[in-house]
Amino acid sequence: MADVIAIDGPSASGKGTVASRVAEAFGMDYLDSGALYRLTALYAQRQGAAWSDGTAVAVLAANLPAEFADGKILLDGEDVGAEIRSEAVGMGASEVARHPEVRTALLQRQRDFQTASGLVADGRDMGSVVFPDAVLKIFLTASAQIRAQRRAAQLGLPCEGAAFERILSDIEARDEADRCREAAPLKQLPDALLLDTSDMGIEEAVKKVIDWYEQ
Ligand code: C5P
């Protein structure tokens, strides 16, 4: 099997942008595993299953009618790329991701992204559970304050005031939920390289990962 580069880290750390740019640089495929958890949360909501009901959500996750095609993310044929990025769906993703049976239901689907072209995969448990044999494991992070500022900039909001404080507290709440859960908690693995992008632009972060892989 071709190489896998696993990039794990907290929400809004920029790992998705870095991972997809690295994949492009090497002609590898890209797996946004968070999108699968977000799709599961949205699908559960649409099917009337509570995010807290692990058994029901796992059944839906195992039969998720999702497709990744031409840069689009489809659920039941509908483009939900923008909808799954909302903070509400993000919180739902975090909730469904707590259930071990949901994680198991999505496991093979994630591994199926690995082809002969190689893969860059980003998420929370890429290096620990899904691709433990990854040739390069990276823990990509930045301070919560910086992540909130980047998210605010994306949304065209100022870096102060009530809206900003809400973004920051959402990020901190999701960090805590992802770090403190029992199933695949987010943490830096002993064999992962730390990439703290608090004082680093995207270009520099991408270059760093490329350099590490080529070493
Ligand atoms: O990375 P993203 O913010 O899109 O992920 C949404 C949520 O899905 C995370 O907060 C996390 O709880 C969950 N997730 C996970 N394991 C992954 C990817 C995402 O538990 N590999």
C-alpha cells in the first residue's frame, strides 16, 4: 500500500487546508475525516435520530449515502458542503463521534480512501486508530485564541465583541469534548511531530510537512 500522511489536531487549526495542499503537492488523495462525522450528524438530524443515541446513529453511519465528487460533498445526492461547516453541525459531529459504535461504523469507509496514489488524512485519530502505520504523523495545532481569530476572519467578523467571544467559546467547548471523551480522545501521539501554527502562515506549515515527508 502507498504511503499515508496522518495529520491530527483540534478544530479550526488549519489542518484541512494544510492536508489538502500537501496532498496536491504530492499528487496524493485527501481524506477529510471530520466531514464524515459532520455528514453523520446531519444525516441523523434529517432522519430524526438523536445525536445521543449511539446505536441508531451507528446504523445510519454504516449506510451513510455520502459521496465526495469533484470537490463536492453530497448527502443523498444533495450538495451539503456549506451546511456541514456550520458550528451547530460541528457540535453534532463532536457528539456523534463520542460513540465507539459510530467510530467503528466509519472505520472501513475511511480506510477505503487509501489507494495506490498515497493519502493525506486529517482528523483526530488518523495516526492512532485509522492509519496506525502512517509513514508520517503530525499533530497540528494553534492556540484557541489564534484559531478563533482565523475562524472570525473566514466569516468576515471582527476579532473582538460578542460574536468573536462566541466563536472562541465554541472552539474551547469542542476542544474539551474531543480531548476528554473516552473513545479516541484527541492527544498528541508519542510518534507524532508537533506543528504549532500559532505564529506561522499556511505556506510555511505546508512547506514544513513537505520537508518532513521528503526527509
Ligand atoms: O475536523 P472537524 O472539525 O471537521 O471535525 C468535526 C468533529 O468530528 C470533531 O469535533 C470531532 O469530534 C469529530 N472527529 C473525530 N474524529 C475524526 C475527525 C473528526 O472524532 N477523525
